Amino acid sequence: MGDVVKRLLFLIIITIFCTATAAFASTPSVAAEGALLIESNTGRILFEKNKDVKFYPASTTKIMTALLVLEHCQLDDKVIVGENPPYVKGSKIYIFEGEEFTVDQLLYALLIESANDVASAFAEHIAGSDEEFAKLMNKKAKELGCKNTNFTNPHGLYNPDHYTSAYDLYLITKEAMKYETYRKIVTTRSYTLEPTNKQPERRYFHSNNRLMYNNRFHVEGANGAKTGYTTESGHSLVATAYREYTDLMVVLLCDKKPGLWEDAYALMNYGFENFETVMGVAAGNLITSLKIANTNLELPLKASKDLYFTKEVKGDCDIISSLQIINGFKGYILKGQTIGYIEYSYNGKNLGSVDVTAAHDLPITSLYNYKSYNNGIKNQYNSYLLTGAAFVIAGFFAGAELIKRRRR
């Protein structure tokens, strides 16, 4: 088969693929008052319901607590329990005043067993009290861009001034997921806490992540979840799952049971069935070239980072790119120099941008010799003017002297 025929067949296949009509499953109906399904790599929202409305987060609060622990502590740091943590209400592992743990041990208790007493022990260890630790929580929330969040404690027990939104909780969890330790713990099915100086018996923790370990709600690629519940807040959940480049997160707030795991299961399947994330640009790849004005030279441009696109599985692939030049060229263009950036859009939606850099040095001496030559002519012309003016002035004085002599 000739190359021309092969190319034509390839173009026909691509055309058919790219113009296929999207065939979506029906959008799920969820019981949660606040809900969000989002692709974490690209930030594309695939489903939302009151995503910016404030709700009580219950124990999903502990995601922020774990994040601050990972920022402020080493895993082998020793934590000695103070007087107040053992008296915290709600779920607990029954720690004792003076009991000694490592940070690593208590993180398992915090995230798998959802122990309120452990949350307070961490708060006391890092900031001295729940109240002071809450100040750190709110500071971090603002740094992450949370706009509808306020924390008053590290565990999530009800307080009318303790709230967040589905989107804010996504921002917090996304940051926590950057830590390998966090990812490891939330995918752990069970954990055994060995005897301590105050407790001679082992303590056993078991994950309640039904997306990972329950046949009815199992989602392929599920890799973490944190649940929460109080009477006032109802049920809450943050769950994650990934397949290839697609990394989904579901956030549910104020969900009514039964409904929590049904909602999470339905949203995850809706996301994976109808959307996919692809690597549109790979760091270091040549993606375009720049023609240098007034010359016949072109400069190949490389992508400075990976860029992922989240698109409909059976939608068109009409991705539009636009090159924006941000730097003027002074002297040589050097390899690795940032030349500008390319913006990508898909079906009218912005997909992101990536800086582009010079693939190699660009020897544009001919261009600049041309400018130098023009400047040289100008300078030479100016020197001629100055020389001529000097002759005129000299002639003027010489003539004046001659007139004086004749008068004498």
C-alpha cells in the first residue's frame, strides 16, 4: 500500500473519530446537598451541585489536619498525649494522658479510624490547643484559595462556625494527595497499632472505603476516601480514583444515608464512562516553530511542561492552539530561553497554557548585522555632517581673518 493511500486512510479514521457525536450516560441524580465531580489533573468540573455553598464537613475536616501534620512534623517524631485529648467526644481510639506515639502511628489512627482524640493530640502537639491549631487550618485554607471555609477545631465535631464547601474541600484534598504518606495511608485496608507505654493491647483499624473494598460499590482504580458524620452535618465523603491519566475526585456534603456510597459510585462511573484525560503536550517535545521576521529563519519551540486535556470520550477533538510571544529579542536567542506560551481551548473552554522555549541557539547575526549596518550609515552620515560643519566654521573664521587683514 502506497504512502499516499496510507495517509488518506489515517486521515479518514481520524476524521471519523473526531467528529463522532458524544453519547453521554444520563447525568446522575445525587442525594447530597453539596456535590462535586472533578478531574484533578486538569481541574475540569464534570458535575456540580451547590459546589460553593457552605456545609458542615464533619470528619472530612481531618484531611486538613493530616495536611498540616505532614507539613509540620516528621513521621518518626514522638507525640506525647496531653491532658485534654482523651476527653474529646465522638469516635476515638482511647488514648491516655502521657501515652507516647510516633506521628506515623497517629496518622493511621486519624485517617483510617477517624479518631477525634488523635486529632486533638496532633493539634496540641503542633500548636498547643485546638483553638490555636484552627488558626493554622484557616491560614492554610486561604493559601489554597478556599473562599467558603472556616475551621474551629481539628476533628470536625459540630460547631456552627465550622464549615466548608465541596470545591474548597477538593482544594484541600488535592494538596494532601501530593504527599506520598497521605496517599499510602488512605489506600490502606487495615492497620495494627502496637502496644504503647500506656496500653498493653494492640489496637486494630479498618478502612470503610467501599469504593475500594466492597463488591457492590467497587470502582476500578479507587485509591482513597475519607468519610464523616455528625447529626447536624449528615454524611460527608471525599473519594478519589484514577485510570491512566484520568484522576477523578468526588466530594459529597450533607448526604443522607442510604445515599452516600450510591452517590459516590454513580458519579465515579459517570466520570470514567464519559470523560477521559489525555496528555496533549509532553515536556521537551517540539510543538511549533517561530518564523523570525525579515529573515528566512525559523526557531523550533519546545513545551516546558506536560499539559493534560480532559475531554468527552466520544466527542470531537477540535482543540485550538494560539501562540503568544511575550519576549522581545535582544542579541542572540539562547537555547532554553522562554519565548512565549501557547494557549489551548476545546469547544470554547480554556484547557490551559504551556510556556514554550527555544530548542537551540538562534544565530541571527544577519538580522542584527543589517541593523548595525543601518546604524553605521546613520553614524557615518552624522560624522559627515560634523566634518562639513567644521569646514564651514573654519572657512568662516578664515574669511573673517582675511577681511581684517585687507582692512588693515
